Amino acid sequence: MSNTLVIVLVIVVVVVGAGVLIYFGARRSRNAEEEEDPLAARLAEFSQRGDAVSLEEIELSQPFTDRVVYPLMKKLGDLSSRFTPQHLLHSTEKKLELAGSPARMDASGFLSLRFVAAAGLGGVLFVVFLFSKTWPVSRELLVVAVFTVLGFFFPTLWLKSKIDNRQKQIRKAMPDALDLLTICVEAGLGFDAAMSKVNEKWDNELSLALGRAIREIQLGKLRREALKDMAERIGIPEMTSFTAAIIQSEVLGVSMAKVLRIQADQMRMKRRQRAEEEAHKAPIKMILPLGLFIFPSIMIVLMVPAGLSIWRNLGNL
């Protein structure tokens, strides 16, 4: 087996492994968004059709991933959590909350996902190299070790991207949400009812966070505690300052509509400042692609014809 074929196989394995992880993550996200027990859904489906089936047949009708893969990952996560320091579990739970609890995954499940990704990627490459004797054993072991480490840290990078995307969406939606809150409060609604309106009208990360805070208030939690917990789950300074202003206005008896109007103006100004900051960073970010790709291409287009012309003229002398 040639070196080129081995490299192609390694690339294919990496792409397929990433695709499998993305597929399982998207599937679990869809199941979590539906918030419905798949076993109960199957039971209701069979009941509507009037079929007399046993619980075992209903379980066997579920997909293989729901019956085997996810329970196995859950058991592996519970096993790994026994040997994991508590501070690491707490920090992982915090990161999952900042990411919006993707796929309703807990800390043990996320840790098991890291081990599964590392073992899967490294194991597949080990099998590939086991049947190919082109590279030396030391190089093959090095490649397997490198991709095992990459597979172990890939879920962490995925979680970091989820946190960044969620916080970016919330920052972008906050000024408009505060405008709607201000309009609702000025129209005579209470602050809780105004948050319910934002939750009903929009479908984004901010509306989901407000909806969770509303449900906590309805279950008996104090409003200031629910708002503080919401700010901690989001983890951006804008939301922290907003909740602090709302709590302070509630304690001091300041007009809620006035506070919301001031907060909306500040959020809009901060969003404009962030846009200007990103615009100022653009020329610096363009230096690397310009120096590596565009300038060499321009030099080739301009200099090669002139060099060929000079070479011909020197050859005729």
C-alpha cells in the first residue's frame, strides 16, 4: 500500500469520524428539543393503531443508537465520573450550562463522549495501519497517538464553539428583546408577563433562557434568584448588568420601563461598538491570507511572463 493511499485513508477516517459525531450530536439535539420519551411515543403509536404488542417489542422497534449506543455511553460516563475529580465535573456542568445544555447532556455523558471519540478515532486508524505495512511501526504509532489525542479534545472544541455561538446569538438579540420588554411594560404588562411575550414571539437562545426563568418563577423561585441564575447560565457581562439593574430597580422602586429603556439604549450602543471593533480587526486578519495566497499568486502572474521573456532574449544572444 503506497504512502498516498495511506494518507487518503487517514483523511477519510477523520472525515467519517467527524461526520458520525456530528450526526449523533444533531440526532440527540433533535430528540432533546422534542422533549418526548421515545419509548412513550412508540407506545402511544402502537396504542393508536390498536396493535397488541409487548414492551419488549416496543423497545426492539427503537433505533439501534437509542437501544445500545446511548445507554452504553451513559454507563461509560457514570463509570468515568467515579474516577473524575469533583471540580472537573462541576466545571464541565458549568460549560454545558453555558452552551445551553446541548442534547440534555450531563457531565458524565460529555466525559464519556470524549473517551469514545478518542478510542473510536484512534482505534479505526490502528486497524487501518494494521493492514498496511508501508510506514514504519514507530510512525504509525505516532499518527495513531496524535489522532487519539485529537479525538479526545474534539468534543471540548465542539462545546467551546457551542458556547461562543450561543453567547453571540444572545448578544445580538438582547437590544431587540429589551425594546420589546420596554414596549410591553409601558403598555401596562408586568415584567414577568413581558418576558412571557418575548418567549412567545421569538425562538432563539435568549427567548429560551427567559422562558426557563419564567418557569422557575412560576414554580416558586424568587424573581431576583431566577434572574441571577439566568445570568450565570448565559455568562456574558451584558446579561449580568441587565439583571443587576432589574433587581436594583425592584428593590429601590424605580420605574421598570425607564430602566428597561436605558438598558436597551446601552445594549444597542455596545452592539454598535462591537461591530466597529470587528471592522477594525478585519485588516489585521486579512494580512495572513494576503501574504500566503494572494500576493504569491499576483507575483507569479506578473513575474513569470517577464522572466520567460528575459530567458528567451538571453538565449538568443
